[in-house]
Amino acid sequence: MSATYVRVTTEDQQKHRSLSTILEILKNSQLPHRFATALPPFFKNWVKRKLHVHDAPIEKVHFHEVGAVDAIVDIVGACIGFNALGIERFACSPLNVGGGTAKMAHGVLPVPAPATARLLQGAPTFSNGVQRELVTPTGAAIVATLCDFSGPQPPMTVSAIGYGAGTADLEGQAKRRADYDWRGAQQSAPDLDEEISVIEANLDDMNRKS
């Protein structure tokens, strides 16, 4: 499958930023106003979930891996793309979170990481046994902020399919697999529980005209 792969490179190696620092970066950026005002909820939602994990005041909570510039670019770039495509509603299928452990700023943690698990609270998840982190904190923040988890795909007329290239070789999966997303117009769901009434009558001693 041919797909598009984007690599973000930066000279900024700082990986620890507070919420106020990230919001200041967005405020001082050259992004259009609608993006600068729409993006803070992603990070505020994130820090809200992290508060439950760290049990610390908000000014003491720092973004670690996600504080890196490439992670900020992930969220900003995704939102710019959503706006360009004119997406009005997001629906997400159950998320395969993977398993095992991952090395992070706080050491080796189980997968999904605690903050990721908090972000996905209330979302349908599963694991197919792959011992890798399959849902990153960045991805979890996006789907937790934007998506409806409605189970099966909602009725829609598909108008476009987008492919994104992956780089991980996962055991039992296609190498360099590409994930794809559908875009289309929402349709009304068929009423499968329609109630039908049948009226029957027997007529007796009725004169019949020839």
C-alpha cells in the first residue's frame, strides 16, 4: 500500500514542559487565531488526567515525552489537517492498546502508560497480545478530546480514504503497515426496529353487486 509518512525533526531537545509553557508557545505562535484558541483544550484535558495519576497541584505537573516539540507538532498538525478537511464529527473504533512495558521518563511502565490509560477512560479498548505500545499519549489525547466511541462504524457515504505509513515491524502484522481513515457524509441510520401493524377483518352477509 502506498502511503504518506511525515517525519518531524527539530534541534530543540527539551522534553519537559509545564502546561503554562505549552500554552504560551501556542499563544506566541504564528498559527491563525482559530487554531491558537482551539488547541489548549487538548493539553488541558491531558493535564487534567495526569493530575489523577500524579496527585499533585497543576503547576507541579510537567509533560515529559509529550513536552517535546515533535509531540506538540503532532497535535497542532492533526488539528490543522482536520480543519482543512472540514471534519465536523469524529468516530473511533475500539483501540488496540498493545501490551508489555515501555521505557519512559518515570522509568519502565506498563502499557498503556498510566496517563494514556486515564485519557482512554470510558473508551472501548482491547489488546491483541502484541507486546508494544500501540496507542501513544499523543494519540490518546486527540481521540479523547475529539472522538465519539459509537461502536460499529456509523452510517456514512465514504468520499475519501487517507493512508498513513507506519514504521514499526510488529510480530504477526504486515511489515511497515499503513493505517487508513475514512471520510464521508453522515447518513441517517436505518430503523431496524420499525413496528408494523396489520389490520384484518372478516365480512359476513354482505350484498355483492354484479
